[in-house]
Amino acid sequence: MKKLSIIAFLGLSVIAFSQDTKNQPAERKQDHALLVKADHAELDAKKKAGEEKAKLPKPYDPKANAEADIKKLVAKAKKEGKNIIIQAGGNWCIWCLRFNNFVQNTPELKETVDKNYLYYHLNYSPENKNEKVFSQYVDIKEKLGYPFFIVLDKNGKVVHVLKDSSVLEEGKGYSKEKVQEFFTQWAPKS
């Protein structure tokens, strides 16, 4: 009798689960429709970000010898009395590209940077993670958001690390006032 009950239960279960999903309640169908709309919105956002990324300059060089480049910058910074800003990120990072473009195309920011800093884009990508270079400045096991910034003095000593650049953001871009304040705060002291 137990076997017959189990077989009957299994049979009914198979029949119940094999029913056509057209008999779903109306509220369930609405849930599915909302998911489809969200997927379209997400796809549109990704498409727009991809188009924006394609138009922006790509300042990161995965093939660069970052260690040698930064040594040269330190020597130049000593001569010029400037600090060094290292913008860590990659050409894959829309926020990294936006920041670079924002600074290059905002005259007041570009002037502050050119006057006080030597600027370097330290690449992090699958082709070149630059782990040895990064480990000189930050704990590479720590979760870091890109871009993040390392400020060195003219001798190559770390003055500041901004691990969360979202504090500089405003909307889908950056705040001119916040970025200017950041650059001014870490400029070399006269």
C-alpha cells in the first residue's frame, strides 16, 4: 500500500509540474514582464556606457614598465619640485576614463595638475596587473575601487592614498569643486 501511495504521489507530481505555464496567475505574468523591462534597461545602460567608453581617450598602457616610469617621474619631480599623482585603473574602467577626460578638459583642474603634479596612469588589467608596483603603495589584498589615487611627494614617498574616488563623484561624472579641493590639498607645500 505504501508503494502504491508513493507511486501515485510521484505520478501526480510529474503531471502537476509538467502543466503548461500558460495557466500562471496574472500577477506572476506581471512579475516576468517587469524582469524583461529591467533587462532592456540594463542592456541600454551597458550599450550607452560602451559607446561612451569607445569615445574617451585610453591613457593606460598595459605594456608600460610602470616601475621604471615611476622612477623617472620621481627624478623629474625632484628637479621640478612637484608631487606625483598616480591614477590606478585601466582602459576597461569607465570611471577611470571619465576622470582622466574630466581633468584634461576642465581648464582649472588641468592648470592645477600641470602646476603641481606629474601625472601617471598605473595600469591594472588582465594583461598586466602591476602587482609588484601596487604592493609598494597599497595592500594589494585589500579591495580597492577604481580609479584610486596615490599621491607621492617629490622623493617618491607616499603622501596620501585615496582608495574611494566616489567621494569626488557627482551624478554620472565628477564634481569640479571636490576634485579641485583634492588636487589643492595634496599639492606640494611651498
